Amino acid sequence: MGVNTVGSLEKKLKEVMDKEKLTWRSFADDGAITSKWNLHGTPTLYVLDHKGVIRQKWLGSPGERAIEAALQKLIKEAERDGNNTTR
């Protein structure tokens, strides 16, 4: 999901998304999302686990390797939790 915090005109955001062929949902923020999520700069990246808990936050890009490592760890945890449920 993306949140556009700079020049948040919905029409312009739609044009950019179409041009860049972005496949994720993106929102033009009037300040409500920025305030609620306590954003202090862009990009800010959050990784949420399968329970919806924020497990990682980066201000600025941490790089592809760091993101991949965080995701792989959480995927393994989710798979373990999925195998431990009573059906």
C-alpha cells in the first residue's frame, strides 16, 4: 500500500499510478494518515506480520536485502503458526 504525502492531489496520483503501472493501492493523504501513523519523512516503510502487528519500521529505504530478510522471517513465522492451529 502506498500513501502519497507530497502534493496529494488524487487526480495527479492516479496519473502517476497509471503511467508507472503501479499495482498496489495508493492513497492521497491530507494529513490524516501521516498523523495517525506518526510519519516523519518519506519513504517510511512498515512490515506487518500475519496478525497485523508492526514488526519493522524504516525511515528511508533499508535496501532490498533488509526488506527481503524481514519478509522471509515473518513468512516462516506465519507458516509455523498456520501449522500449529487446531482444525
